[in-house]
Amino acid sequence: MDQIKIRMARPSDAEAFAEILAQPAVYYNTLQLPHTTPEVWRKRLEANDPKYDYLLVAEVDGRVVGSLGLHRSRNPRTLHVATLGMSVHDAYQGRGIGKALMAAAIDAADRWLNILRIELEVYPDNERAIKLYESFGFAVEGRKRMAAFRDGQYVDLLVMGRIRP
């Protein structure tokens, strides 16, 4: 089993973000587009506001192989809500990276960030991700029909949510 280190993302991770998001399984199973550049990711990482964005990366042998973002609502009435997005490099999927990222994010949300509700969207055919999310207390709350355009066709998205116990 690989030693997985979870840490906060930084602008110098831009190359790794671009590489991860260029992986076919990653952009197929997320709402990200293929062919993003390190420059785009550097700007996004530099623009993060730590009051609202909690960005983690997973490292294996010093290489960034996964990322997870908790993005708190900016609306004063929904500051207790965050959306979650995650990606793991194709070559590192199935090795506990997503589980480690989720465990760190849920711990931070529950114990330090005072986030009551976490929301996410996932493709219905991404069974591995759905199973992971359910193992952390997420439940399917609904289906958005034809909500995304993927691989030349419109597809549904499941809406999942978790309320802090």
C-alpha cells in the first residue's frame, strides 16, 4: 500500500492539477474539460479564498495524484453548506487516494470548518464514486435530467448530500 500524504493545495501544484485533469477517466467522470493548462490552474489556485475554499491534494512519493475541494457557499444564509469536487489521477485510482481525501475533508468539515451540509453531483454510471460517497454518509437526493454534456451526449447527474451527524 502506498503512503498517502494529504496537504493543502498551493499554486505550485498547477502542473499536477493540469496533468490529473487531462486523464481520460478524470474528465469523463467530472464536469472538468480536457486540455486545461497549468497556467489556468495556477490562476485558479492563486484566486482561492481560504474563507470559502478548502483545497486538499493527495501525494504519493512526493507526486500530487489527487485533489479535493470543499467550496463554501458565499450566500450568508447558506454559509453552512459546501460543495465537494474530487479527482484522482487515472494511474492511482483504486488505491485509497479518494478515501484518504474524503476522510480528511469530512474531518475538516465536521470538526474545524463548521460545515453542516456537503453537496456534490456525480454521474449515475460512476458507481465506484457513488459507493465511496455513500460510505461517508452521502445519500442520493435527486436526479438532474440531461444536466451535463459528456462525450457527445446529454447525461443525467445525481445530486448527493451529507448532513453532519
